[in-house]
Amino acid sequence: MKVPFEEGGGGGRADPPATPPARPLSRALSRGVRGRCPQCGEGALFEGYLTVRPACAVCGEELHHHRADDLPPYLTILIVGHVVVSGLLITERAWAPEPWIQMAIWLPVTLLLSLALLRPLKGGVVALQWALGMHGFGRAVPALPLPPKAP
């Protein structure tokens, strides 16, 4: 017969497993893209241009766990490359300008788009990792068993 859980945990019964609080993905991504703490949305996510704060100054959420690594630059290259190459080909096909005019247009566009997208994309990646509980962001991860020692 099942015994319902009673307050106080008396009688040597184990407490029910704690469920982690919900972390809505869309809200976390929105906050991360805006450079805000994915948990509270109030504190700044970045110290500098791309340096993530160790912890939120408002809510205290630890942010040093992130492993954004190469994904933000990869996404930036993917997006900027599609925009610039498409624009370059359309411009070439429609007006056939001189190569120096194409360079004068598309090199600054490439630089500005890259700088404008890199920070929001990094914030989004950090927020994604936070929302999914990756890399130590507050979700319990079962430890892998250690291999037996050789005699």
C-alpha cells in the first residue's frame, strides 16, 4: 500500500525529488539577445563587448558556467555570409558596378553586420545554455561512474 507524502518527512521517509524551476526558453533567449541576465532580465550579461560576467549583479545567478566558445562566431559568419553574398550577387546582376564599388559597399557592410550580430548571438547562446541547464547552470547532472582501479 502506498503511503502519501506527509509534511515533516517523519518516519524515515525520503523527501520527494526536487524538481528544478521552469526556465522558459523563449524568455531566456529574449533576455540573452538583449544582453540581460537570462534569469531575472535586469542585470547585465556582459562586462565588456563579449566578456560574460561571472554572476548577475542583481539576482546573483552564476554565469561563469557558459561555454559559448565557437558557436556565436559561427552563427555570425553564417548570417552575414548569406546577407552579403546575396546582396553582392543581386547588385552585380542588376547594375554590374565596378569591383572597387562593390568592395566599397560590401566590406563595410560585412564589418558592421559582424560587429552588430556577434554580441547578441553570444548572449543568446549563453541564455540557451542557461535555459537548458547545460554546463552546470543549476541542473543536477548524474556523475559518470569512475572506472575500476587496476590491481
